[in-house]
Amino acid sequence: MRAVPFHCPYCAEESIEPADDKYGYYCSSCDRRFEVRFVGLGAP
């Protein structure tokens, strides 16, 4: 399952779209690529 962000973590715009890789997203406003992954719950 994919975690879907609602805004870019760098510029806070909502102009993001999925990138080619598994977890990647691309923001057309600030021209950055970033990943969103769920790491887990609780203590390691």
C-alpha cells in the first residue's frame, strides 16, 4: 500500500504527482523529488 502525501514537504504546494519509482513523488512547483515510506509503529 502506498502512503499518499497531500502537499510537498519542501514548499507546501499541492502540485505533486507520483514519480516512476515505487515510493517517489515529484513536485512541479519546486521541481523536487521525494519519498514517502511507512517505517513502523512503536519502539524499534
